[in-house]
Amino acid sequence: MIPHWRERFNAQFSEAAYERFLRELEATAGAPIEFRVCETPVFIPAELLAEMQQAASEIIAQLRAPAYRAASDRAIPAEFRAPGEGNHPTFIQVDFAVTRNAQGNLTPKLIELQGCASLHAFQFILAQTYQRHYELHGLNYLFNGLMDESYLALLRRTVLGTHAPEQVVLMEIEPEQQKTRPDFLLTEKLLGVATVAVSDVIKHGPRLIYRREGREIEIRRLYNRVIVDELVRKGVRPVFDFRDELEVEWAGHPNWFFRLSKFSLPFLNHPAVPRAWFVDQLAEYPERLDQFVLKPLFSFAGSGVKVNITRADLDAIPATERAHYLLQEKITYAPVIATPDDPSKLEVRMMFLWPDEAAEPIATMPLLRLSKGEMLGVDFNKNKVWVGASAGFFEAG
């Protein structure tokens, strides 16, 4: 997208170099990477990046309003409403599709919001590995003047709070089976935080315990990576109840997973936000349903999304479930990344950390995904190249 960097990278690219890059990345992570990592990084123009940062900040500001906080209470299922959520989320992810406007200029459109943690360790290492392996000197991958050490200090402060690493755990469902396991291993390497399965956490009264090397260690803070949808789908039952009054802090409180989500879209008023309605609030359906997608409010890894919908699809949703579905204006991704065959489409996640004591969330880095299919999921990109997870680079300015 920055033409001279794109031309240089494509001209020098080789499959052998890409294979060496992947081996280096896996060696650093300490585990096989089971999701596709793209052949190329992305070179983001400064003006597009600035527009994304501004849009993300303005969207977050709307969601900080007391009226939205009150309205989003109904997004949290009663059985997962945990006490002690605090005044703000610890992590915010704002996902934008890169599109073209009527004038042909690149512009971001909001795809989704998330109030939970992302790949904060892996993405950092991915960007470092791209930069080192492909000698991308003079380019940045961290926002707000952050350098490698100051980013790690910010991440450490956000995840650990005021506690020793030993008393903080990364809690996940079946972590050994997750495709995001490289991020868990890198989190332990960078922060000293152990990964513990939610089913292995022990409850002693209001305290939580984990076992390590024959010792029982009190957990003072949970780096929460549990996605409730997956917890329900897999039928995993922790020994503690999310509603319990526990003597533990949350880095990634579960309530924010629901408050900042697809549920937020109908409440937003911003040029970068597509039109969206809860299905139960539609007095009548839009005339051009081909311009909309149907999404369940909460679903694991994008399951349940319908791209080509009909009136019959909407009519088939039971009355008791209609409030749990969103009709959202369809976004057309622009093919913007030149590759050896078809150009790739791009989605950019603006990643924010919000330490307990900070007054504002802090934008840290972009996480990128490239696609050539109808959607960004794996099923839509089988047998395609120059797609998958990537890192974003921009020129210092």
C-alpha cells in the first residue's frame, strides 16, 4: 500500500525466504503455528493509519458514555455476570476493513469490536520477526512512540498490575489445544506468566489456586483468555462460578467481552460504522437484503454468520432469539495488496491496552489479516497464498 515498499518486497520475495521466516518465527514461539501466517507484511500509508486511529478513538469515546454502559447491561448473560468489573476494560480491539469510498480513496469501515485480550505477545514477536528477517529498516510497528522495551513495560503493567508474575496466570480453555498457544508461550517468556487451564484452577473459599512444580500458588490476578461462547460450546465447567465474589483481580474482566462486541454496533454513530439493527427491533426488513449480513451477537470464531440472506432466513429466527441477532450493512473489502496472483483484501485490528491506573486506553500496534475469499475465515481462503495473519509497518513521521 506504500508503493515503493510493496514493489521492493515483491521483487525480492522468494518461497525459500518465506520458509526461513516461518522456521524462525516458530523457533522463537517455541511451538508450531497452526494458523496461516502470511507471506508478506503490510505497508500502511500514514494517512490511512491516522484515519483508523482517530476513528477507533472516537468509537471508544462513544462507548464510554454512561448511557451506553447502562444499555449494555442487558448484553451480559445473568449466569456470567461477574462482580468487580471496574470502570473500564483492560483490552480493546477495534477491527476495520480497508475499503474504497465513492472517490476511490482508501477508508476504514468497522467490522467488529472486542472487549477482551488479543495476541499481544505473538503480534509483537511477529512484527519483530518480519522486520529482522526482511530487513525493513526505517519502519515502525508500534504506535504512540512506543519502542520495544516501553511496549513490554506497558504490557507487563497491564497484565500483572502490581503483582509478581508467579501470582498471575493466563487462564484459557484447554490451552494445549488452542491455535493461539504460541501467544501463551510467548507471554510466559516475555512476562513470566504461567498458562493454566480454567478446569485446573482450584477454589479455596474466595481464593483461587494453581499448582506448579508440586506447589500450590495463590492467584491474585487472572489474565483472562477464556471466551465464554467456547466455554459453553465445549461444556467446560470451572470449579468457580463467574458470579462468585473472589479475592482476585481480572486483567480482561469477562463482562467487557459482552459490553464491547457486535452488541455495540447499533448504538454507534460514526462515518466508519456500518448501519446495524437488532433483528427484534426491525419494524420492517430493508428492501435490499443482499446489502446486509446476519450475525449472531455471540459466536465462536465467527460461526453462524450468514452473508447471503433472504427474508426466510430472518423469519426463521424464533421470537425468543431475535434480540440475539444483528442485521448489519455489508462491507465490501477493497483488494489493496498486490501479490503474485490476485490482490489481497485487508482487515486491520487496532489493539489497545488500558492499565488499571491509566486515564485513557493506549493504542499499541496493528494486527492484520489478509484474505482473498468472500470472508476472512480459513474456510474462505483454502488453497490460497498471500493470505493469513500479518503485521503492519508504517513510515516514521
